[in-house]
Amino acid sequence: MASKNSELVNDLNEIANKSAAGEIPWTQPNPSTFRWDRMKKGRPLVVYIQRAKRLKRLKSGPIGPTTFDKEYTFLFEVKTQAQTLLSIDTGIRPELKDVLSRIYNGAVTGADKHASKILKSLLTE
């Protein structure tokens, strides 16, 4: 099982690296979600990476206030029009949080590069 997990992490790392390099054309349909449309074997696939903030209770008790810290969880999904092919939620799979965080941050970079190309095309004749 460990080898399958490392294979999964390797594949996700490759997506993170390509995202950070701007090789994946991520778009941003809302502030917390990035989308990548991909055609594979004649069928359209949509890949999403989403970040959600959740409050984590740090302290509670009869004396003193309850304190919270925010933490992020990530959801990575691959979908067709008819079904979800892959769904990874770091709330359930915390061991994948680092690599999904890298994909999300890479998508931010990739979407900025994509947006810059669009803006440059608007400014040129």
C-alpha cells in the first residue's frame, strides 16, 4: 500500500510542479477554487483544486475563553460530465495536505500567468 501512496504523491507532485511552472492553464471560477479543463481520449475532464478555511478549536474549558486557529483543507477532484473520477479531501487524507497545498499554490501562479497572457493579448493589436 505504501508504494501506491508514494505513486499517488509522485503524480500529484508532478501536477504541482507543472502548475507552478505555468504549464497547466488553471482558471479561477471563484476566490477559493481553480479549474483546469482537459481533453483526454476524446472526453472532457475537469480538474478542481479548492481551499477551504476551517476553524480548529485550540482551547475550551470552564475557565477562560475558547480560542480557535484557522487551518486550511484542500479538495482535489477530477470529473467528467457524468461522474467524479477522483476526489481527495485533506480533511480525510491529511497525509496529502502538503502536496495539495503545493497544487493550490501552483494553480495561483499558473492562473496569474494565464491571466497575464489574456491581458497582454488585449493590449496588443
